[in-house]
Amino acid sequence: MGTSTDTSDVFTADWAQLYVGVRIGLTVTLLQERFMPDAGQFGFVGWWRGDIQVARPKAFDVVTGVRA
């Protein structure tokens, strides 16, 4: 691991090899607390419960230290 702060990671894959299991669908709720209604701002919380599993690990790769 380096100390660079101006690089990114690139994820490449055969995404068909990633299994996603949904236990509870995405739920989005408007928060009841006061946020900034005078400025037209609202607060939301969202949650989802599920699992992911890789069918074939060699179908996935991460390249680190990529600069644009």
C-alpha cells in the first residue's frame, strides 16, 4: 500500500458472476426531525438488507493506483 491521495481503484468484472440476494427491499423514510425546511431541505434514511456472493472469484479484478 502506498500513500497516494490522488489515485482511484478500478473494479472490473463479469458482473453476471456476482449474486445478490435480497432479504428486505430498499426502504426510504423521511426523517421527522427538523432539517432546514426554510431552505427546502429534508432528511432521509434508507436501508436495505441482503447478501452478495461471488460465483467465480477469477471473474473479478481490482486495479489500484489509477490516475485519470
